[in-house]
Amino acid sequence: MSDVAEAARELRLMSDPTRAHILRSILGSPDGRVLVGRLAEDLGLRQPTVSHHVKALLDEGLLQREPDGRRTWYSLVPAHADRIAETLGWPEGEIEVDPILDRVVQDLSERFRGVFSAETVERYVRESYELLAARPTPGQRVPSLAAQFAADRLDALARHEAAPRESVPEVLFVCVQNAGRSQMASAILRHLAGDRIHVRTAGSDPVGEVRTSVLTALDEIGVPLAGEYPKPLTDEVVRAADVVITMGCGDACPIYPGRRYLDWDLPDPVGKPLAEVREIRDDIERRIRELLTTL
């Protein structure tokens, strides 16, 4: 589908007031995801009505679902998020970042109660926001991505400091932009291993969004990206890893004893036609399957 046809399709879907409200609610949520029940309350509609509109947005590929026990969260597909935000005129005016980050600090302090102090949580939240906002193309929803990034970093720090280390192995994939090779590798490993392995990604010089060609190549083999986004490499995720796999980022990754380091010589998919991205994807999948036999 051409870009013009794709944009026309999205405009048609968003011309429905209820669907536009649903998309705005997701854009405005603290972590970029919502539950149908909460949407129904916010919109003052019956839940079956909201479910009908959510299903339409799912079927058209604008939303993705994330099961969480008995609940299901819904979020924007990353490849469409910026265009939807621009079309809906979101955000309206400047976002006041500090109140959002204050709420994130409060939520994560509760989540990590007894593990980290509120001061430590706040430091990680503020630093995570600054790191993401400093990217060349930070994109939309930086505060909500900062919440996800800070939570992931705190989780990595907690795992590193836990004694003894968990029996579930942890793998970290690092490339330059964290928008191509490392994202494909992490998505395929999560898909094949499930909860048997913890997987993280990072980039030595991350950009704003995962490449559309990467999303397409993964979709062709039925592998979801599950709301991942480019993020900078930080010390605690390296320390938490059992296996660190680098892809073209040189010596950006620090070396710590007790970790297994691998360097995969793979071409960068940025700017390459989809046929070549598929070849890179297939090479990565082969390497992932070999890696699984050693973990």
C-alpha cells in the first residue's frame, strides 16, 4: 500500500469521533496503553460499543494488544503512532512534563517499594527522560516512553543486585540505532523462548523509532515487536545481562567479568530494500536458534 493510500485509510478510520477519542485517550495515557473498561468509563459509552471500535482499529493495524493475565491492554502500533498523533493534533499545545514525571515517580516508587528508595527512582526517571529527549528524533510520547525505560532500567538494576542471580538467563542485544538489528533479534528471541529468557535491547546512538521495514519483515513471519522502542545503552542493563550480543557498535559496550560477549557481523538494514531486510532477518533468526541451544 502506498504512503498516500495508507494515510487516506488512517484518515477514514479517524474520521469516526469515537475512534478518534479512543486514539486520543491512548496518546494521553501515562504509559501509552489503555484497558477497554477504562476507555468506556472515560468516554461514557457501553463497553461492547467501545470493544467494537477497538476491534476495528485492531483489524486495520493501528492498535496492538498486550495480554496481562485476565486483562488486555491496547496501545498504538509504533509505526503509526507519530502520524496518528500529527493527524489528531496531539499534543494540543505544550505538554507539562514535570507533573507527568512526578506521577511516574510515584507509581514506580510503589512498584519498587522495599527495593529502591523514592530518591533513586526519581533519579532514574528524570535521567531516562533526558536520555530519550536528547535523541536526534525523539518522536512523540517521550514522558510515557521514559516511564517504560526507567522501569526497565530499575528492573535490570534489581536483577543485578539480587543474590543469588536468577536462574532465568538474560540476553542483551546492542546495535547502533536500536531500530533494526537488535530489535529484530530481541523480537525473534522473545517469540521463540517466551518467559524462559529475559531479553533487552539498547543502542549506542539510538534514533526515534523502529524502522518500518523492520516491522514489516517481522510481521511477515508472525513475530510481534510488542511496543519496543529505541533506547540508549546504560550501565545497569549490561550488568544485569548474562549474554551481551553486539552488532556493529564497536567498543561502546562496557566489558564486565562473568558475562558472555558475542559480536554478530550483520549488515545494517537502514536504507536497504525490504528484500535485503528479509535476508538480514533470516540470518538473525538462524543465529537466534543456534543461541537457544546454548542457553
